[in-house]
Amino acid sequence: MSELTRNQSLVLDALQSDFQPASAYTLLDRLRDHGFKAPLQVYRALEKLVESGLVHRLESLNAFVACQHDGCGRHRAAAFLICEHCKSVTEFDHARVQRAIGASAKDAGFTVRRSVIEVEGCCAACEGRDTG
């Protein structure tokens, strides 16, 4: 990707500062002091960051996270472990997952452009707590 715009850099920095999922409106609130006034400013920046593979959209949370892997492109499988209790997100990149997706797609005559896997469950920290 070419150099980031000011807004893209600010949005990416906000996501990287606290690796927690954030909605566009949460990002807007965080960035108001930097001149952000409308959701469209955040959405435009997020769109380009997602296209470049620097940010991922988590459909189940309607939120965005910064990529945790170097060289994460939009033509790869991204996979996330999402804790149902604390909402922590861990990105994992496992070659077996990518190979399985590729093989299944090939068998079906399908071309994969992007794959995002969201696995919901309980993280180790929450597993030990009384969640009841």
C-alpha cells in the first residue's frame, strides 16, 4: 500500500494502541480531538486499511482490529479467537487452516479472495473466573 493518509494513520494508531476490537463510532469518539467530526471519515480510513490488510473487520462484533501479523495481505486467511466474556481477540495464522480453505475452494472450483474465520469461546483468563 502507498503511504497512509493522516486519517488512516490516526485510525491505525488508535487500533494498535489497545488491541481490543473497536467500532467505527468508538474510534470516532477517540479521535475527535484529532479533528474527526463524522463517521464517514473513520469509515473511509477503515475501508482502505482493511483493503491493505493492516486492519481486519470482525463481523460477529461489528468491530475492527489491527492486524497482528506482518505482511498480512487481503489475499490470505485471517482467523481470530474471540472471548465471549471479555471480548479479547487473538489473531492466529495457521498454515493448516489456509491449506484446508485452499483445498476446499479448489475442489469446488472456487477462487478465494478473502477468508475470515471467527472462533468464539472463552480465553484462559476468563476460563478460571466464575462467569456464572
